[in-house]
Amino acid sequence: MKRILGVFMTVFLAIGISRASSGVKLTCNAIYPETSLITKGVIEFANKVKEYTKGSVVIEVKAGGVLGYKGPELLGIVKDGIIPMSDILMGVVQDSEKVFGIPSLPRLVLTYEDALNLYNSLKPFYEKAAEKWNQKILYVAPWPPTGLFTKEEVKNIADFKNLKVRVYNRELEKLFGLLSAQPILLSWKDVPDAVKEGKVNAVLTTATMGGEIKLWEQQFKYFIPLHLDFPLNMVTINLAIWNGLSQDQRAAIEKAAKEIQAKLWEASKMDNAEGIKGLITRGVIINMGGGVTSESRHGIKLMAESGVLLTGLDKNFQMSLDITAKRVVEDFLSTLEKDIADLLRSYMASTKR
């Protein structure tokens, strides 16, 4: 009862301030650094909201995880009104709501176009899940496709054996377990320390985020663009607070959200291309599996400079990876509600995944 009363008072006070002062100030939790693609998007979204609402809604972005919330608990934190808004990596909260794990399924989508098409097909299910957790999804943006930083060259699938790999969701944990690696589930906030302390010797992340913490300085000399997933990040708001806003305020926020979502889907492509080029400049070797040669390095450099999405993994390497990934996907499908599982099976058939 005491907890319920506390939550009620949190929501009541938030709405009360907006009525009393004709404006409202909302805190938005952001896990990643201000320089990251996703957090830069949240900050620009906040600026647009302030502009479009003529200052009647002000969003204060708390970046870099300074509020102390790492991820798995975020649906509950926003649901209870402890923080009114947050960015949330979907795959991190799949233990709370299974449907949010779909964007993290390995090798299910291989291009931005496929990622967007699948998101649009699943959007009603995402919205329903968010509403169940007393929140509204304002917008969704993709991270660039993930790759693997390693200290030693990975020439074939067998080289994954015993690698201590940082992963960020359950399905990737399963995948690397099947590949005989030693997956370690870590939020981004915990990665720098894990790297410095030697707890991991391989890091699964995007090219840009690896560059953010200068992994090459810790002897991570190789990067494999595995394209395991295009992780989706959503920004949500507590539903009671949302409903307490005026119709004009909600319309202005939705306008800002629509604009920033479209911009971030395009920005993600550029972020990926610039991230790869940045790694090459720093001397990181882009490894497509199957062994690195001077000829392959030159070809990859030319492709990276032209902004081409690097999808051409070594044929045998890719075949082994896809076979293992499909096992993870099939296991996940068996846990979904029938209508969602049927939709995914139809998608997989149409894309030959």
C-alpha cells in the first residue's frame, strides 16, 4: 500500500506541476554517452520538444547512465514513475516482455531496409507491450549492426572457442555459448572496466561504440562486422504523465518524435560507415572471417571509404554462423505467442532466413 501511494504521489506531483505552472519539466534517462548516436538523438528530440511546445514541456536528458539505471529494470522504473522517461535498448528488457527480444535475434535481418520493414510489421505488438507496462513508445531508432572486437584474429568459427565475449542480451548469450565461447552479459556502462580488468577479451558492439572507448588501446586489433542484429532503442514515457499533458503538448511531442525517428534511421547508416573508417584509420584490421590478407584489407578499405555496408563474410564462416543463429531463433520462436511467431515465420520465409 505504501509503495502504491508513493507511486501515485509521484505521478500526481508531476501532473500537478504541469497544471500549476502551465509547463512541465521531465527527466529522461539516457544510458549512453552524450557523444553516442542514440543519446545525441535524445538530446535533439528534447530540443525539438521545447521548441514545438513553446517551452511548456522541457525534457532534461541525463546521459551516460548517471541515474544508475543500467537496462533490465527500465520498464519497471518508467512504469512506476520513478523516472518519467527513458531510452531503453529493447533486447535488454526481453525478460520482462518477450516481444522486445525480437530485434536482438541473431542474423534475422541483415540490412537497414529489412530492419525497418520488420519493425513496422511488429510495431503494434511493441506498442501493446509498452502499454502493458504503463508507458508509451515515443520513437524507435536503430543502432548500427553489431560486430566483434577481438585481440587475436578469428579465422574460422572454431576460433570462437573459449573467447570471453561481452554480449548484451540473452539470445546473443545463447549464440556464443553454442559457438563454444564464454559469453558474459554486460551493460555498456560496465564494459570499460571489464576490458581494463581483463574480464573479457572480445567485445560485441558497434564500430562506433568500440571507437568511443578506444578499444585498440587495449590491444583489440581486429573487428569482425558480424551483423548479428540491428539493435533497436526506444524512448518511452510513463503513460499517466503522458495522459496528463494537454492535447497540443502531446501533438507537439509526437511531431518531434516522428522527425527524430526518421533522422536517426538515416544517421545510423552514416554512423556505421564513419565508425568503420575510423577503425581503419586507427589501424584496426577489419576481419571478414577466413583469414586476413593484404589484398582483402585493401578491398575492405575501399568499400569502407565509399560507405558500403560490409556484409560479405567468408562463405564458410557465414554458413556456420547462420546455422547456429537459426537454432537460437527457432528456440526463441517457440516461446512467443502464436500470432507473433506466425508473423516472424512468414517474414523468415519471405527473406529466406
